[in-house]
Amino acid sequence: MPNQNIPHPPTIAIVGVTGLVGAQALQILAERNHPSARIHCYGSPRSVGKHIDYQGIQLHIKPLDQLATDAIKCSIDYALLCADAPTAVNARDLLSHTQTTIIDNSSAFRLDPDVPLIIPEINAHLLALCPRVVANPNCSTIMLLAALAPIRQAIGIASIQLTTYQAVSGAGKAALAELRNQSQAYLDGNTIPPSVFPTPCAFNVFEHESPIDPATGFNGEETKIIQESRRICNDPNLQIFPTCVRVPVERAHTQSIVIELDAPSTVAQIRSLLDCPGIKLSDPGAPLTPRDAANQNDIHIGRIRIDPASHHRRAALWICADQIRKGAALNAIQIMDALQSDKASRAQTSQAVV
Amino acid sequence: MPNQNIPHPPTIAIVGVTGLVGAQALQILAERNHPSARIHCYGSPRSVGKHIDYQGIQLHIKPLDQLATDAIKCSIDYALLCADAPTAVNARDLLSHTQTTIIDNSSAFRLDPDVPLIIPEINAHLLALCPRVVANPNCSTIMLLAALAPIRQAIGIASIQLTTYQAVSGAGKAALAELRNQSQAYLDGNTIPPSVFPTPCAFNVFEHESPIDPATGFNGEETKIIQESRRICNDPNLQIFPTCVRVPVERAHTQSIVIELDAPSTVAQIRSLLDCPGIKLSDPGAPLTPRDAANQNDIHIGRIRIDPASHHRRAALWICADQIRKGAALNAIQIMDALQSDKASRAQTSQAVV
């Protein structure tokens, strides 16, 4: 819902508009009827000069080195970076002498102490400091912490264990094609060797493909979840032990979560805490799968259980969320909404002072 | 390996020989060159009168009501029941006046205090009591406890949490067909509604299809794992909290396990404990997937990690095992081996006494 205090919708640059996250950001803007004149699209050399459809209008895809000039000339308020970390660093440098606020989806700035790492449901207050760059967390971190936030606030969480079922689209468009091609070959009795992933993805499950730290055995996705969760929860000792796994699902990640609570609880209490905006609770006993959560904004939560042997202090949750929406593009746009809302409040306050 | 103390291989009945577990039992006997004359096959009315290939020999599939006569006439030593629980009860009753020992793969007798529930690596000593019926645990219970047994014995385990990635073949042949048919339809842009499973299985993950206990929210598979593990470990208070999930994999189950240890440990110590018969350890950092474990007898274990925030007391393991072999047919045959070995020891002892 657009904020009523803001007279003009912001002018937005999307960097990496042809990727899964960039295209999703554009689609969310279309769902909100954001005016096309206030959207600027940038792509890699492969996409530059092409067009991308936006509500029937063909938006021109511009080269990244035009971003700085456009930022000043067109008064770009926000640059949504939907590309890799090197591109993000490059865009940040290009925009260093502009008024554009950067919201970055890559891992480039997530652990930078000068850059707030934001899940609006948890730490939007950090945006009041008017950061020039804001980092969007890893998709798995976002869905995990956004789902647990109401429980953490009301009851307290002593430790988190999670095992993931991550969709291949988290690894991009080529991964989706690999899943489809390998699946067809498998059904035909043939084999297509893996190229995007290190192991066959069709009719298989496998450890997340990010590099493994030989010292700890953790893969990069697991390390990201630990480090980012500790930053976002502002708790460097947060007990969190993830196992990250890919499954042959096209879209929407699933997590099986077990939490140790600071106080005894019940399924009814947890359900009541989770009955809040941004979360869709499944009915008890009803099936919940990633295919239900695909292309949805809400985090879907089901299978809330209390371990009967835990004196009501250990709970399990099953959560499914579209990792390209809430796990990336939507969270970035929600960060932009929160920044806009802060800006509007400040404008009102300064008007009142005048 | 056949036991050298036994002059004659036992005579074996396989009940439900055309099912996935029965056919697997027959295949394991073939791999051991068990003499075909000492194998009797029984099937449902649909299969009776047909033949099943055994090393190029066509074995006749007989009706179940011939089992009692055959048991006496042909001196059947062991009946491997590879059918559902009602059939198991029926076969037990049919064999009540015979010398045949029953090894049952169904859930019929698993919680019967008069029937030992056996994973040979853990509690084969209970077979010394010459039980008339022995129960084979649930496939998920077998792979979990067999993998953890060396750690439990050497270090002690305070609690177990597991999240599963279970192959559809655990639900039988029709489930395999459903996965293939739905997958092809999905790739073609069509939909085939689920019939074996409550939700679409292709390109999806979903809660195990066993009935959900409305009081606790646990599904039947989870309850089985808890109850059977407590029996097998002889610890009614064993802390174990499972989440059971199906994935679009044809064969071999995977489990993501987190254990709290009774004493601090290291990855090196755990690897050294798990270096034992029946377990195949993956090299650190090497990928391990259910497709690697399919059609293998060993339980494959990889991704052994210690949570650095746990003072070396929390460990994770990733295990893959063919649930039709070690999770069912192989474990049943290993129970038979242990019973044979006991019988041979007793024969030797009584000969020595004579």
C-alpha cells in the first residue's frame, strides 16, 4: 500500500533488471502501479539496448555507467541493486556523489559495520540514521528471522536449529534450466551432467552449492545465515546451527526449524503470536508445501509443534516462502517503503517546525 | 557373508515377494547365492500363480494360506514378512503351530513388548531368547539409530533432532509411478492430481503422508521414530524430536541430524567412531546425496560438523541410506543371520556337551 504522506512516488533505478530478483522487483512495482516514468532499468552488457515489458510499456535497458548521470539528471531516489557483489561495489562507487540511496541485494555490504542490514519487521529503526547504503539479507536469513521475530520478542529464543529445502531458482535462471533439462533426461533414461550445481539436481537433494569452509565444514549459505542473524538480532552470541540443502523445487524455500524457548509455551500461544501481517498461518493439520508459497508475498507457516519431552520449551515450525519475493525483491522494496516513510515524517516535522 | 558354522543354508519364505521390500529381499538372497530350492515365495491374490525370476530360475508365487503347510512340509526356518500389518498378523497366526521364526517388516508387532524390535548393530543380544516373532523397525528408525550407535556407545547422546528427506519409494510402487507421471506432466505444463500422496509430489516437498495426531501435530512416521527409538535404545525418556518430509527422490532416504552430546567431541573423533562395518564415510567436503546411496547396503554419512558455539557438544550429521535395503530387507536378513549364528552356537555347545 503506498504511503499516503508521500505526494510523489519515488524515482527508482533497478540494476540487474533481467535477473530473477530484478525482474521480480519490477513486477512488484507493477502490482503497485508505480509510474513507469519513475523507473530506470540497467542491465549487463548482454541486455543493454533491449527492452523489458512493464504494464505493456517497453522500458529501455541502459548500461550501468549511465547510472551516475541519470541519478543526478532524473533525481533517482533509490537504486535497487539486484546483481552480484562486484556490480554492487561498482554501482556504490558510481553513486558516491549523488543523493541516491542504495538498497543492495548482494552479499557485498551485509557484514559492513557502516551499512545497516535490514529486515523491516525487526530493525527498521536503523533506517532513521539515513544510511546511503542499506543491505538486504540473504533470502534464508530473511524468512527465518521474519518468521521467528514475534516469538523472539514475546517469549525469547535460546537457540535456533534449521534445516533447509531450498529451491534451485536461488541459484538463478541457469539453475532452473538445469533442473528442467536434467529432469526430462532422467525420465527418458538419459543423463545430463551437472554444470550449475556440483551434483545432479534432478530427483536428488544435495548440500547448498556455496563454498565449504574446510576448517568448520560449513557451506557459505550456512555461514551467511549465522553471521547475518547475529548482526540483525544484535546478538553476537546467538545460538544458531543451520544445515542448508537444495531440493528439486523450482521456486520458494522451505525451512524445518527447531527453537529452544526462554520460557514454556504452547502451540496456541505461538499461533497467536504469528497471526500478524506478512505471515500466513496454515490450519493445524493442513498440508503446506513450497508450491503453495511460490509467487506469494507472505511467509507461510505450518506444522507448529511442541516437543512433549521438552517441558514445553522446544518448538518446531515448518515455513515456506518465495525467496525471490520476501527473500529478496519484496524485502528490498519494503526497506524502500520504510525509508520513504521516514523521509515523509521528517518532511512533516520540518514543515511543522517552519 | 554366509556363516561358516552353518552347514545348510536356512529355508526361507518371503511373503509379499512382488512388493518393493519382498523383491529386494529376494535380490539380496540372489547376491548371496542362496539356493533357490530353499526359497518359497508368497504373494497377494493378484500375484498368485505368477512367477518371479531368481538367478534365471522362475520361482512360483504361492498363496499365503499355503504357508502353514509348507512351513511344516518343507521345514521353513524363517518367514520374512514383507507385507502390510494385517497380512503380518494373519501370517503369524497361520504359523503359530510351526517351528518357523517370523521376521516382520510391517508395523504390526513393533511395539509389542513380547516381540523384540531389532537393529543387529544395537540389540542383537535380544535374539538369544529365541523369539518366535522378531520385528524390523521403521526404515527411518533403522538408519538413524544404526548411524548414531557408535557415537551413543562411546560418547553418549543427550538429545536427537532430525529432519528427513524421504524418497517416495517408501510409499511403494504406486508412489514411484505417481512421481514419474506428475513430473512428466509438470515439465509439459500439465497437471496430474495426486492420488497416492495428499499433495503434488513432483517438484515439491511435503510432510510425510502418514496420519497426523491432532493432539500433538506429529505425523505417524514421526511417532514411530520416537516410540521405536525409545524401545530399541531401552530408554523411555530418550529425547528425540523428528520432522518427517517427503522429497521428489526415487530411492534412498536422507536425514539431517543434530545431536547434543554427553561430552565434548571433535569431528575427528566422530569420524573415527563411525569408521565401522555397515557405514561408508564421505570424505570431508565431498558431496553426498541420496542418489549415491541408492541400491547400496551401507549407510552413507557425510557433513559431520561441530557447532562452534556449543562448546563442542552439539554435532550435525548428514546421512543417506537405501531405505529398502538397510531400512527394510537387508536389516531383516541381518536379523536372520544373527538368529542363524545363535542357532549354530547353540548347536556347537550342545554337541560339545554330548
